[in-house]
Amino acid sequence: MTDDHREIERIASMWLARRDAGGWSERQQIALDAWLGEAVAHRVAFLRLEAAWEEAARLKTFAAGDTGGHIPARGEWARSPYFASSTGSDDVVAGRGRIRHTTASPHRHWSLFAGIAASLLVVIVIAGGLAWRDYTHVERDAWRTLLGAQQVVQLPDGSTATLGSDTGLRMSFSRSERDLDLAQGEAFFDVAHDAARPFVVQAEGYRVTAVGTRFDVRRAPDEKLRVVVTRGLVRLQSMRDPEEAATMLPAGSIATIAGGNLLVQHLAVDEARERLSWRGGYAVFHGTPLADAVEEFNRYNPHKIVIADPSLDALRVGGHFRLDNSAAFVRLVQAVFPVQAEQRGDRIVLLRRAAGKAAD
């Protein structure tokens, strides 16, 4: 048996052990169906182990004496995939020839079935025990970045998570699930393909699910959520209302949720990637509302920018700025718009400049 076949056998046994352990969910069934659909070898391995599992359970019942004194007729046990009988004959096909059966005593039938049951049960118990151990083992970890910092995290499945400024992320990975909880901040995920284990990020009451893709999730303090997809396809689903239809987001999609309202934009992939320029330490604006631009800088700087006049919120700004240089951004805003900046403690306050007054 090759290493590939051994790995397929191991995965099939884990699926079988997990399913028969109880508490089987629809999500797990969908994942199993996806794994079975990937290759014929997957289906063959699973069906063969499933047949052995069921046969062992039946023979265990017989060996325990629960047959009421009845020894199963050959037609009953010959339906196992490991035995084949010819119709209307006392011959059993074995390889290319035929073996003529002679009458055996009930004691010999008992010994035969007890031996088969014991052998199969040993194999199933070992495989099932190892599979159950793998499935019940959960690997957990958590990370937190400081204000203005970034961190690239290597996840145990081969995926990576790039954490932005002031971000908290918790991980819970098992053999059947890959779950992450974005407590705050922003993270970009490059997901390793694994159809048997969907990659799920929970944030602000939503589940963002992917199999193999690249996407970004931002959780803002004002309960606003943003998802940007740059490769593949992700599924956005409300956890508060499971009956609500899921939203599928292909590459180039930007989904924003604020106040329970969902807005989805479909852009060119390169344009969507620009929204993630924070990974390079920059902010790129193209006709961006001033309020949104200020929010971006405030995520990376201890000295916060405050817009004191709400009428300035909708001013549109553009440019390419370093996130750690908010002073340059403020100078540009004053030069282009009727805006006056004042330093007040650790805050930079933006006011509407009086008509005829020059910028400082």
C-alpha cells in the first residue's frame, strides 16, 4: 500500500468514526460528501471500511449469543462484501475456482464467525480509536497585535493569517473543523485548500466560510464589518438569523455590513486588492470620504484625528499615504479643502476653515 493509499484509509476511518460517534451535523455531512466527491479512491476506501464496520458489529452481536440460538444461514452472511455466494448452489466462489462446501457442525460455524468477528473488531477498534483520538483533539491558540503593529501567523493547516493593527484572533482547529474568531481588528487570510474542513471566520455575528481562497475581514469598533475577497469564493452567513439566505462573494467582492444592512460591491480584483494596502504599510484613497480615510489612520496611530464639523465627513480625498504618517495626510487635507487642523492634547481636530482664511 502506498503512502497516498494509507493517508486515504486514515482519513476514511476518521470520517467513519466521527459519524458513528453521534452528534453528526449537516455541516459535517456536507464536508464528507465533498471529500467523497473528490476522487473514486476516497469513495472506495470509505465504502470498504463502512462495510467492514457494519459486518463487525453484526458478527459481534452473533458472537455475544444474541441470535436466540439461530446460526445465520449462508445466504444471510454471504451478502457481506467479503463473501460471495452462487444462487441456488452449495458452491462459494473463491478467486477463479469453486470450493465445494461440506456440512459443518454448529460448533464449527460458531468458531468460524467468532474468529472473523474478533479479527474484524480488532482492526476496527484500532482504526476507530486512532480516528477518534484525532477527531477529538482540538488545537487552540490566540494572537494579539499592538496598535500600529502587524503579525503574520502560520496556522497548523498550512494557511496564513496576517493580523493588522490592534487585532485579536482566536483559533480552534480539529480534524473536522477550522474555526477562527476575530475578536477585533483586521486579518487577511490565505487559506490552504481542504474540502473536508471548511475554513470559518466568525465576526460581529457573521460566519465567513471558505475552502481555499484569499480574503480579508475587518471588524470595526462601531460594529461595522467588512469582507474583501481577492481570490476564490467565500460564503457570508448571519449567525443571528440562520434562516437568512447566505451571500456568495466571488473574487473582487467587497461586502460591508453596518446597522444590520448589507452592501456588496463588485470591483476588479486589482482594485479590491488596493483596499488591503495596509499590509504594505500604506493607505490608498480614490475619492474616499474623509471620515473613512480618518478612520483608517486612526487604526494605526495613537494620536487620533477627530472631525469636529460633520459637514466635512463627505469630502472626497485621494492619494497614497504611509499609515504611520498621519501628519502628511492632515497637511494635504488643509491644502486642498477649507479645513483647519488644531492640535488638542493627543488629538488632531479638523474644523471648517472660515472663508478668506489661509491654511496654516
